[in-house]
Amino acid sequence: AVTVDVDLTVGALTTAQVEDLATQAIVTYIGALAVGADVIVPGIISALALAIPGLLGVTLTLGTAPAPVGTSNITVAFNQIATVDTADIAVTVT
């Protein structure tokens, strides 16, 4: 889950557009990771910052199970690859 604090006037965006941008940024970031690459919080935040005009703040909860509560990186084994489905990403815009 991700909560993004956004000044919607900067990019003249709607809440729905920000939700879509955030979801796509996360999917693109994780999709670009190599085999064995960890999912790192700063990487996700950077992806969000590049994708969303007017981004003021980000709060993340990460995990490998439904309703994640973790706030730290996800370690990926050397022979595995991180994946994510858009249905698994919950975005809240404030």
C-alpha cells in the first residue's frame, strides 16, 4: 500500500490520475529489477517522485503477502525475481 501526498494543482491532475501514475510507477520499477535484485524503498520512492508532479510525501507498506505491514526493503533470493500485480497495489492520495 502506498499513500502519496500530492499538490494536485502542480500537474493539474485528478486523484484517479495520481492513483494510476503511482500504480504504473511501482509496476515499472519492480518490472525492471534483475533476477536476485531486492525491492528497495528508496527505489520505489524515486520512481514515484519521477512519475508524479507535485509529489510532497510518500508512506509505504511493503510485503510478500496480502495486507502488507512492513516498511523496509524486500529481500529477493539470488535465483528469484520480484513481481507485482496492479491488483496488489493500493494507492491513497491525500
